[in-house]
Amino acid sequence: MSNISLNHPFKPQPHHPTVIITSAIIHTMTLPNIQTKRAALQNYGSGSYLASDVTVLLDMVDKDAVADVPVNQKEALIQSGQRHYSDMLTLEQAPTAMHEQLYIQALEQGTTRAATDIAHLSHTLHHVFQHSISDEHPLILVSLVRAGLPIGVLLQRALSDTDSSYRLPSVHYGISIIRDRGLDPVALQMLLEAYPNSPMVFVDGWTGKGAIYQELSRSLEAFSNPSHPKFANIFHQGADVIPLLTLADPAGVAWLAASEEDWLIPSGLLNSTVSGLISRSLYTEPQSGLHRSVFYDDLIAVDHSLAFIEHIDAARQSLTTLPKCLPTYQQPRYQTADLIDTLAADYDIVNRNRIKPTIAEATRAILRRDPERILLATAEHPDTILLRHLCAQRNITISVLGDKILPYQAITLIKQRAKDH
């Protein structure tokens, strides 16, 4: 359990200092000095991570100012098209004792794998970028809030490790990406102005169907012309290559991933309490500033965010196997697209957003959405214990389909609450 100060900079204070900070940043961004622009970014917080781990470019709002929408109501509003999911939140509660216990089990089970994967990813980043970056022009790790945050922090720790063979000058930021609405353009522009000669790599935890990859690709399309002044910051691996890095890539869309397997990534089992106590992001129109988020100060006592990082990072430092270079891909393979098409046809699903593949997404969907049924590859797989426990608790139907859903171990199908849009 992490010891987090109650006066953490991400905790909204009286008189809404976030607005003041944002105004100050807008003012300083007009100055030509790059160092001033970089310094201005540090006015933002890091959630419950260390300031050296990440700067999260989100405007924080008090959770009391956010409507707490019950899951059933939220589902009906989303599916009817009345509201977008990024316009509302169901405020998180502390995980149950069973949930906590299964997280600890997943951590014990997955520590060495996660640590090894981070070492391989860091070694590969070092191999790719060692000759093109410097302390003055570091690699920019841009984690996609929220699932990318723990992975990005682990990479930042690894690349900062002076005792490793893959040390690399890097800085780490978290920015919001929202399905149908894209990457936060205000946050992205702030980074491009503060680091005009640095390449960016976008970090996520895992891929499901590849929807976030497609969202990222659409958001970056404006920079894809080689004559664009920021082309090289983003398309440094070649025209049309979206530099997305993930720990697991079952969808086969990432430029760089540790594996394409659907496995029980420990950080995928919890929500804010392993992601810096930050809520899922809320959309803000670009002219009004950054996307917003809630800092769950009421969950400080059950936060695992920093403890998770320190545990995996210590395991990485104690590895005895040498890191290896992983393959990179110029184009997405979309290796599960046919499977998603088949499932949509079999279950009469028009809106693919109702299909939530991977153990992590399937588990999160049960906790945050209104599921109709769960599809499993194996009835007793140890990685789906929490999923099956939650299904038993809520009387949710489980269908075991074997090889038919591989490489996914689990898929949640969201209940249809209104006509598909």
C-alpha cells in the first residue's frame, strides 16, 4: 500500500487552482523559450505516482462536481446515443476484499513476466533511439490514460536506470485518448511545442480489438504529410507508422509489443488504484482546454499504484537473463478482425463497442458496464478467476468456446440496452 500525502498536487483545492494553473500555462506557452514551456508542464500533477515518474496533462476536477451516473443508466444513455461515455462517470468504489486478494495473486503470478517484458521493451527502445536522442532532446513517452500509465511509468523507471545496459534519456507524460473523440489535441500540442526535436512513442497497456490504435491513427493523421513541421516527431519510424507500444498486443496492431498473448497483466485487474488514483478521462472541447479527470483522494488508503511500480521495477533490476530486441512492425496486422466479425454475427451485435476482448477489458467491463455474457477460451484458466468470481456474484452467463476465441482468453459482451448505434 502506498503512502500518499493528502496534500498531493492532484487533489483539487478550494477556489479551483486548476483553472489558475491552466491560465498560467496558456500565458507561458506564448513565450519562445523551450525551457519555459517545459517548466510550465511541470505545474501539472502525477496522480499518486512520483513527480519523476510522470506528468499527467489533465485538468483535475473535484469528484463532487461530477455526476455519479449508475451503471444501468449510463449504459442506456450510451447505447441510445443520448450521451457519450466520456461525458459521465460512475465513481469508483474501493475494490472488495476478494478483488484485492486476486490482484495480489495476479501480481505474484505475473511479476517476473512483467519485469522481463519491460526490460525487453526498454532494450528495444534503446536499440532504436540511442543515436537519435540526447539529454536535450529526450525520447517522449506518451502514455494513454489510463491503462498506459503503469506501463509508461515502468518504462520511464527502466530507461532512467543508470545501472542498466539500456539507459536512455526520456521523459514521460500521460494524456487522454477517448474513443470517437481522439487524442487530446491541446495536450499533444503542448508536448510538441515543449520538445520540438524529440521523437514520441505512445504507450498503452494492451490492445483489445485495436480501436484505440485506430483512434490514435486518426488523431495523428494531421501530421502525416512529410512536409508537416512535426512529421518527424511522430512518424520517426516511417510514413504511416504509428509508434504505439504495448505490453500485450492480441489485436496485432502495435508497432512494438512484448507479446501478442492475452495474459493476466496485474495492472489490468484494478482501475484507479493501480493507475495513479486517476479516473477515466472526461472529454473537454479543445477550445476549453485539456481533457478532465477526477483524483480519487478517498481511495488513498487502498492505492497500489506506487507499490506496483516499485515491486515490478525491483524485479526488473534483479533479472539475470539478458534483455533481447523485440520485433517492430511497420503496419498493423489486425489478426483478430475476422474473429470480431464472427462474434458480431453470431451474437447479432451491430455496435462493436459492445464486444470487450482480453482478460483486462473483460474484467473492467464487468466492473464498469452492464454485461450480457462472458466468453471464455477455457473453463478453469487461472487467469480468469476474478472474472468467473464476478460472474457468479452477478449471475452472468459464461460460455466456454475453446479455440474459437483465441488468442483472447476472455471476452465480455455488453448487454444491449437500446437499439445499436
